[in-house]
Amino acid sequence: MNAKIILKTAGLITAALAVAMAAPSSDAPVSPAEFVLQQILAESKQEAGAPAAGTALERRLRMADRAASTYHHEFDLSGLPAYKAKSQVSGVIRLWGTNYIFDSGLAQRWRDEFIKRHPNATFELVLPTAAVAAPALYFGLADIGMNHELTFYDYLASVRILGHEPTGFSVVTGSYDVTGWQNSLAIVVHKDNPLTRITMEELDGVFGSARAGGWVGTTWRPEFARGPEKDIRTWGQLGLKGEWMNKRINPYGYSIRYATALEFSNRILQGSDKWNGDILAYGNYIAPDGKRTLQVEQILEKLKNDPQGIAYMRWQSRFADQVKVLALAKTAEGPYHDFTVESVQRREYPLWGDQSFWVNVKPGTKIDPKTAEFVRFVLSREGQQLVMEDGKYLPLPAHASKEELAKLARLE
């Protein structure tokens, strides 16, 4: 008899996965979903010490305290379209990817509410890490992979195997300040710095350098090129006068191997990865004594002691009295937007982040109907209400929901 996988939500995530197995024979087939979940379960049963750093279980345990609802802000969702099913769904919807929607219970909320409307639908939830989302899609293991912006090799593998890139639907906005749930990028300076605002182009000048082009997915775009004359290396180039005019700008950020740096590069550096050579970029590390130090803590410590510093960082509200957050505009014409939970949720603050449902739709064909129906539900007012109730990711503004629904309609 094959293994039967049972997914449970048991308060905090210390007991979130359980597998009931009915003594399968040694040669009984095991599905990829069963294999992944069994590996997590096997690790949880290890008797010696804590789970290895970086594993799915260790990350779940570390994030457990944050999995409870962390904001109670009421957003007006009346402008989002109400859910109207286009067809009744039957069969399995396979959702693979980020652990965060499972850790908080959002995936289960979506699943349970969807099944109320489509009682013949079932779900396979395999959500150990965002890193499995793209491979599960191009190997045909998932109907939907949930992840942030895909890497170059995520796109390239899909092209090599399937002949086309995956299609993404933005389904939630990143959190304002909840660590792990893609808390938003803020641009910060030392508290004594007189600068109050900056533009996206100026950020490119500060953090970037001359480039021959940039990437959109697997497409090289030479029109994204720019010369060294647009580099910004002193505070005077940002309009500061007096003693600040000739002071060198000291930039700080994240190691370019992190998704955070990829997100910033795609937004600011036109996907070029041509960074200012002076940037000090940090990564998480674990000291010999077992203490974990996060990249954002290293950035903050440097910035607090460097009046000439500027950084992009994942925001946490506990930083508010230690640094100054700059208002941000797309262009010098404005408008400039302060960094607030409202401006991020409305996607007015230009560095809002998001998480997407990625699907495999071959050009010239239509999206799978049951996949489309679940995407439609999540993008609806009812689906986004569950996001707000979950209290970590921010619900979509009406214009974003309508844009994604229009994209879905073109694939049906």
C-alpha cells in the first residue's frame, strides 16, 4: 500500500507535517510529493540535536513565532472583483513552492475556502521552500509554483526543457515589516544625513555602474545600457550642499546570491547586476558558537556608525528609531511617496515586492481550467480577504487584481 500523506496545521509549525504510513513494501512507488514530505518528517524525527541550519524544518521552527497574525490593519477591498466561478472544478490542484504560505496557514485557508465552492477539488500542497517552485513546474510535478521573482536559471531551465518561459501572476504584495514574508525594501540613510528623498534613477546611479544592457527573463536588452556619466558617488550629486557636497557615498546591501539583491537589481539596475564596486554586501552566517547573524543586522550596524552610508534593506519597524527612511519616486517629476504600510499596499511606493503564482502555459495554448479557477479565486476579493486575515503578506490593491485577472482572461 502506498504512503498516505496527511498535512496538518497544529498551531505553530513545530508539528505542521505528519505522515501516516501503512507499512508499504520496500518497492512500493512513492510520488515526488510524498518523497519531499517524508524527507522533512525524517529530519524531524532525528534525536540528536537541532535540525541542520538551512533545512526546511529548521526554517519552519525559526519562523514559528512569526507565523501568528502580525498586523490587524483593515484595507478597503471593496474595489476588488468578487469571485465568480467560470466553471466547476474537479481533480487535484498541485501547489508547490514557498513555505511561508503553509507556515502561516494561508495556503490552507485558500484551499479550504476554494473547496467550499468546488467540493470535487482536492489539493496537493508541497510547500517546503520557494526553491522547488520552478523545478516542480518544468518537471511537470506542479500545476502552480509559488515564488518571488524567478532566477535567470529558473527561466532558462524552463526554456531548455519546455521551450518557453513560465507565466507569472502576482497574487500578494510583500509584507510591510514581517521578516520572511518578503518584507518590503526600504532605502535608508544615517539619522544625521539631511537627505529626505531619492528617485529610482538616482538609486541606479548610487548602487549601479556603467552597463552594456540588462536582462528580462532570458532576453538580453541592450537598450538598458548606460554610461559611467550617470554614476553617483558623492552626496553633492544628490543635491546636498556645504560639508556634504564632496563626501563619498558608502553603499550597503545584500550578497548578490540572495533573492533580495536579485529583486533590487531587477527593479533598479535593469537586471544587469552591474553594481557599484564600493558596495559592501552581506550574507547570513552562523558563528562557531551557533549564533545566527542576519545580513540586515550587519547592514544596520554599519549604517548606524557611518554618516555617509546608504543602504537598501528589508524593513523591520524596530529599526525606525535607528535610521532615516527616504521617500521615493519613480522620476524626478514625482510624486514622492513616504514608506508606509498604506503606500506599500497600494503599490505606490516604487519598491513594493510581491509573490507570484507561476504556471506553465505553452504559447498558443490555453491555461488548464482548474488552475485558472484557483488563480481567479486567489485574485478575487474573497481570496485577498484571506490574505488580510492572515496578517503578513499585504492584499492586492484593486488595480493590481484587475490587471492580473485580465492577464488570466487572455490565457483562457
